[in-house]
Amino acid sequence: WVRDSWLSGARLANECKEFRLAVEALDQAHFVQDYALSVLLVWAALEGLFSPSRSELRFRISALIASFLEPPGAQRRALHREVAKLYDARSVAAHERSSVDRVTLLESMTLLRKVVIKIISESHVPSKDELEGFLFGG
């Protein structure tokens, strides 16, 4: 997969700042000693790709990520709940300066990895309009 996708991924990283930052966050989060900082790094990347505005971030980002990764149905709903839970942990790390456990970090990194792999596999970073189309079926 890496051999077949390398050039497409490099092209996307060169063309799209948000995607490049997502790949860098995925790479660098392994080296940050504090789990809370790593979670913030990962979620900054996800927000860069999936946040069209600053209002209702928790719902909007979790809904857009779920609709990007899953077709409509029960799996999308379940993923939306999981992503919202991870976003809550990100908010705790950002606003309460509380610690984050290793499982939350790994789940957040896995989510970002799935997004990056799908973008590379499709050779396309979805626009905000496309993301809303996934969400609303149009």
C-alpha cells in the first residue's frame, strides 16, 4: 500500500496544508511525552480537515468525520458517538489542563490514521462542501 500510495500522498501533502499538517501530526504525536499534548496535536489536525466553522465544533466535527468514514446507518451513528467522546477528551485536555490516558491518545491517533489513509486512497482531500454533502446526502 505504501509503495502504491506514496506519490499520491506526497502530492496531496504538497497541495493541501491541512492534509500535510495531519500527516505531520500523526507522525509527531508519537514523540510527545505528554498524552494531553499529543491528543491536542492530533485533534488540531482533525479540526483543520473537518472544521468549517468555530460553532458547534463537537457535533459538527464528529458528524463530518463519521460521515466521511462510514456510509449512512448504524455504523456511522456508532462512530459519531465514539468520535464525540474522543472530542470531549480533547476538550478536557485543552481547557481543564487535565491528563489524558493512553487509550484516548491511541484511539484519537487511530481515527486520524483512518482519515489520512482514506484521503490518500482516494487521492483527494474533501472540501468543506463535499463533507457537508456526505453528512446531508447531497
